[in-house]
Amino acid sequence: MKTLNAELEAEFYEFILKAEVPVLAATLRLYQATVEAGIKAVFLTGSSERSADARAKNLKAVGYDTWEELILK
């Protein structure tokens, strides 16, 4: 039997793999200002390495089109 935490983690992973996480408008504006200032963006996420492709796809889909590094668990 799965624990509640394991069930929630599995559901969250499935959500991430859909690559449809909505953008936070204020965060996107900060990102855009950072890139315009010539600062290279680095994304740090608690997601696992197994979701790297989905995370990158989602970031690009919502407007984060360039970054120096995507750091995952």
C-alpha cells in the first residue's frame, strides 16, 4: 500500500510530465528583465532528473526560451 506522500508524489510527477504547468506572470516578467539585462538565467527545481525533458518543454512553452542551466534533483 502506498503512503499518502508517495501517492501525491506520483500524481505530481504525472502532472509535470504533461508539460502544461501554467506560468506565473510575475516570475516570467522577472525572467524577461533578467535576460534583457544580459544576465544568464539558471532554473533550480525540486523535480527529479527523470522529468528534465518535460520541464524544459514546459519552460519553453510558457515563454522561458533560453537559460544557462536547468538544475534538478
